[in-house]
Amino acid sequence: MKHDVLIENDVEATMRDGVVLRSTVYRPNGSGRFPVLLTRTPYGRDLSVNSGYLNPATVAATGFVVIMQDVRGRFGSDGEFVPSENEGPDGYDTVQWAAELPYSTGAVGMWGRSYFAETQWRAAQEKPPALRGIAPGIAAGGNARSGGLVRGGAVEFGARLGWGHYSAGPAEIAKLSRTDPVRAEREWASWARIDQAMSEDTFLDILPVRDMAVDAPAFFASPIVESLGFPIDHPTRDLWDSASDRAVDLPSLHIGGWYDIFVNSTLDQYFGQLAHSDSGAAPAPYLIVGPWSHTNFSGLGGSVVFGSPANQAVLDSGQDLSSVHAQWYASVLGDEEPAMPRVRIFVMGENRWRTYDRFPEPARTAEFFLAPGGTLVAEAERTDGCVDYDYDPADPVPTVGGATMMPGTFAPGALEQSRVESRDDVLVFTGEALTEPLTVIGRVSATLFASSSAVDTDFVVRLCRVTADGTSITLTDGMVRARYRDSYRTPGTYTSAEPSPLVPGEVYEYAIDLWSTAVTFQPGERIRVHVTSSNHPRWDRNLNTGESAYESSEFVVAHQTVHTGERYPSRVSLSVVR
């Protein structure tokens, strides 16, 4: 049954400390009670981009109350916005408020992507009695030191600056316009200056990084730029992790993208809920992962055409993500098992969705070894070899695609890599053309044996798919900052350890997490691996001196040597499924 929809603006909810938060409510226009789907956002509850992910009007028409609330201190809500700090108690209070509305059945589910996902996790950790399920999409939390804020010891530089400038900053200045218009005018001028420099790709080259805060809007200067100088064990990392570092006793639907900056967070959260389910403490989770980035669910925009099923408006069944949410929650809030696949994974190369009861276990781990001459082979060569290059921090390798969310001209996704591969400071290793399909779903890692002339440096490894016509497309990548090598002995896992400088010329072993992917390499295609020492502006540059780019502008050129062979089996490891 379809309902006419009534839209109510500025519906108020009072938090436990008296602060009033405001929502837009979409609900069936008529008598009766309906389950509630709630989201809480810092980006403006009426932002049109939300409709492509979950259209509140069409979902409300199927028999839900859809509530979109501005979090504390943002847009229509009162109070001060401090990222992450109030979302637990405010989430609890809002869930219970929603359950008690006169048109509510008392059952509440939460939905939303990115920061909206964090608000779900933090509310769920508080255990409001009315909360019956969560559906976090492209969700951060739980991996601050393995990709959320820091990757392999390097700062997630581009993502933090992009979020602070575009997503969070303008609303803070707009709010200031109501209380101090003179200061707000100055801040808008600063914002515009930075915006112009970002569009020209000059702002992100500033050294030392702390100088980015000079004449910058207040929110951008602190906490954004200031946070780029925090040590790896700064307490803000723990605050980030606390959003989803514990499983919850609730049904969960996880939505992610292979080119999303938080794809491994999404997968880790799914696996955490899966383990919780296996213990009998929660229902089995559901998972959907497409060839999407953090802001683009169309399957378009890269150098590959994935086809209509890659679009969130089509998927594999003609459903869009709005109808998937509605179908899942109709079952969950009605205490029924959803009639949909538990796991849907878009496999690139096949360009189709695969369905599973749970995330597939690898049938084997395939290892491909780096060899001199730029080859990638199935077994390490018996004789030792080496390949070298120079890394100059003044001329870093540019970020071209991948799992990113950055300002300026740096697009995410499956981008062609000739611009990167033509550089002298990028080593390229390519395998033979495959004679049969090879399907990789899950974790990818690299083991690198390397030496440097510097006391500290970075090593970046990237996995690419080379199509039959020779086009090289990025799949996934990772990096390690050499002085933090002991903190990342197991790929994807951070262990607190003191940073230690390199002895120039000495060979060290590095474990590098390349996160996860899903791809079938078809017959005639090749596997390719890049090794280099920068990916700018995704990660902050290593100056090769042991000093932070946040504090220093002094750098030296590093001479890097990658070692290969039986004694130094540098390689990539892929999770192969049938």
C-alpha cells in the first residue's frame, strides 16, 4: 500500500541537557502508527544528495516515518558542534524521542552514510531500548591508525583537508554570520582564497603543513590543520575508534564501496558483527559492496564502464538503495528474516554482482613476486636482485584515483595509470597474460624488502589490473612510513611501538596493507604492481629527514632500492576465491 506523504519542518527534540535539535519528518499522511527510520547528519538534513541514497519521500510512502535530524550545532539545531563527542547521548535521546511520537509504533531503525553512520554506531553503543537495527554506509570508525586518520604511519592528508574545507567548514562560517557578521565576512574571504588555491592544486603543496592554518577560517585551522600534526597515538585516534570498536546486539546492514576511503572500516564492522552473530549475540549481518567511492554510487566517473548494475539505482535486481533499505527494515522492524541475499559483492572485471551467505573465505592465497626487469612471477627467483629509484619530496607522485576523498582535481575510483607509470620514481612490475580467470575477493597485502639512503622514508605499493588492450587500472594500494615499520608488522593491524630511524643502506622488511578489493582478472589480462615512495596529496609527504612535514620544510632526496629474489622475496599476496 502506498501512502500520501506529509512533510513537517523544524520538528523539535530536547536533549537531556536542554539543547534543542531539529528535524524534518516525512510520514504517511493519515491515521495509524508506523516504524521510524532515523538519520542524524552534520551536513544539512534537507541536502538533496541524501535522496539518491535513501529517498525519504518514497520510503515514507511505503509505510515508514523517516526523520532527518541536524546534529548538535549544525544548521537548524542548537548547541555547539564538536565532531563525535555528543553523538552517543544525543543519539540515545533522539531514538527514544522518536519512539514516543504519536505516529510511531515505538520501533526505530537508523540509516545513513559516512558521519551519518558514525551517529548510528554511537547511538547503538548507548543501547536505547527503542533502537531495533542500524544500516551504516561507507562508515568510518574502528581503524583510525590503519586508514581512518593515519595509514601506515602517514597522515590521511587529503581526506582530512577536503572534509574540513568542503563538508564541515562552510556551515561553521554560516553559523558565525548570525552572531559576528564582520568576522564571518573575513572567514568567507579566507575560505574563498583557500578554495581557489585548492582548485589550482597549489594549496596542498604548502610546507610546513602547519602554515596552512595561517589566515584560515577558525574551524579549518583547528581542529583540521592542527590535527595533521598530531602524533600517531594522540587521543583523538581513540575517540575515532570508539564509534565502532565493539559489536552491538542488533541487526545490521553494511553498505560500502571498493573505492571508498572507509572500505576497510565497513568490512571490519561487518566482520565484527558477523563474529558477534556466530557467538549467538546478534542476528547475522547483511553486506553490500559496490564499485563506489565515498560520494559516488553511480558506478561512473572512472576509466572503466562497469555497466548499469553498478549503479545504486539499479543494482542486481532493479532495486535502488532506497528500496533495499525499505525492504530490509520492513522485515527487521517486523521481526522477520529479510528476503534478500546476506552478502552482495560487485566483482569488477566480471562487472556483475555475486551473492553469498557470508563474505567468502579465500580458497588460497596467491603470491606474485617482484623481479628485476619489471616482471611479476609466481615464484621468487633463486638469485637476488634489486631495482632502484630516487624519491624527491619536491616532486611527489600525484594521486590518481583509488579509494580517496580529496579536494581539487583529485578524483577517486578506477582510473587509468599511465601518468603515474611513466615516471622514473615509480617501479612497475607486470605479470604474464593470464590464461584463465583469477578472482580475488578480500584482503590484499604486500611484503617489501627495501633499503634507503635516508633515515626515514615511505614505501607505497599499488595493485592494478591491465586489460587486454594494455590499459592499467588502479584497484587498491597501501603504504608504510619506514620509521613506523615495527608498528605495522601485521598488515592492517597497528601495534604501539616506538618509531625508529633507518640505518641508511640496510635492508628492512615492510608489511604493507593494501586493504581489499573484488576483481576477476580475465584471460589475456595482466596483474601489475607499482612500488614508489609518495602518493600526494592523499598522504602527507615524507621529507626523508625524520622530521614531520607538519613542522618542517627541509627535505633531502632519497635513493631507494627494492630487493628481490630468494633471500628477499618482495611480493604481493591476493585472496583468491573460486
